[in-house]
Amino acid sequence: MKDSNVKNKRKKTVKNRIYLIGIILCLLVFGVSAYQLIRYYTQAQKADEEFAQLAEIAEQSDDKGESGKTQEDKESLLERYQQLQEQNHDMAGWIMIKGTQINYPVMYTPDTPDYYLKRNFEKEHSEYGVPYIAEHCDPKKPSDNIIIYGHHMKNGSMFAGLEEFEDPDFYKKHNSIRFDTLTEIAEYEIIAVFKTTVYDEKGFPYYRFTDAKKKQDFTDYVQQCQKLALYDTGVSAEYGDKLLTLSTCEYSRENGRLVVVAKKK
């Protein structure tokens, strides 16, 4: 009888310890989850505030949004971005799409690819990064195709707004992209919106096309974009046109990408 009581006490003690360990583990999981959630929203707020400040600096009172400016106008445009460019010499331009949150500086570091993938405008670590031009493009030349990468953030910031273009009705109301360099204001008309994958043989390597060695190279690129397009925009491009390709992650499949291709007006 005495041995039975001892065994019962031991079993009860073990159960209590297991129960206590379970509670501790649950509290730890809850604590970690709460920390990550708070950290995420804190970073999101910080990133939004930082980009809002940059956008405020970049604003100008007389913004006609026209391409083909004179040299005098180009110099005045450079003044618009001069303060930001002095803050960070990696800044190569500014991108804005009406109807989305996309209103950001665009960076360019050809010698250090993907430098702004995890850095903010001040070059500090940030999960949001800053939209940036692919290293094999040249915004000054410019290349036949300027490729700009941006994160697809859950809070709708960065290039998450490109997701809106999956809806043809949204496209009809917002069919252009504004991309300024430091010397030119430019509007781009959207040609195609498509999804593909990267890092495999099945996907379309849109990210490799920068300059056409011959007319057919340009034509093939445009035709492949239109072939993959989610809908027909009725817009095309010809050899000699300048293209803008925006790319962000797309989560319906592994290594998916959502791509928007436009031509300079």
C-alpha cells in the first residue's frame, strides 16, 4: 500500500512537471510570435515613414509629368532630386504608379548587385529594401530595357502594388508608369503583365534581356511577354523603343514572379 502511494505521487509529480514544461513552451512560442509581430509592424511603420519623407523631399510644385524636356528643364528636374542624390549617390531615379503605393526612389549599384535588396535608403539593414535597377542595365545610356526589382511586402508596400495589374479593369484605369531618371521625366505605357518563374528551365528569363544585339532579339522579347500576358493590352513595341520591366515576387508557385513590361511614350 505504501509503495502504491509512492508510485502515485511520483506519477503526479511527473505529470505536473510535464504540464509545467508545456505551459512554459506555450508561453515561449507566444512570446516569440508576439515579438515577431511587433517587430514586423514596427519595421513597416518605420519604412513607411522613411519613404514618405523621401517622397516629400522629391515633390515639386509644378509637376507636369512630361517627357522630352529641354536642357533647361532637365537641369531643373535634377534640382528636384538633387538633395536626395546628395544624401545617397546610388539614387538613379524615381518611380511612381497611380492607384498604388508605389512612389519610391530607385537605386543603382552595378558593381554590387542586389545591394539594396535588404538595405534602406540610408544603407541600413531593412527587410523592405529599396527598388533597384539590375546591375546589367544602364539607366544613363539608356539600355533597351531597364529592369527594376522590388519586394512584394504583405502590408501592400514596395512592389506589392503590381498585383493590382492582374485585374484588367485596374489596368484600364492605370495603364502607365512614371519613371524619372536624374535628367529626364518619362511616362511608360504598359505592354504586358505576366507571371513566370525563375531559377528553373520552365520560366521565361525576362531578367536577361537588356540590349538587343539585333532587331529580332527585341521582337522576340516583346512577343514572349505578350504570349505570357494575363490579358491583351492592345499595346506593343517595336525595335528602337525603350522598355521598362518591373519585377516582384509572386506566391502562387515556388520562385514565382509577377512582371509588368512597359514602353517609353
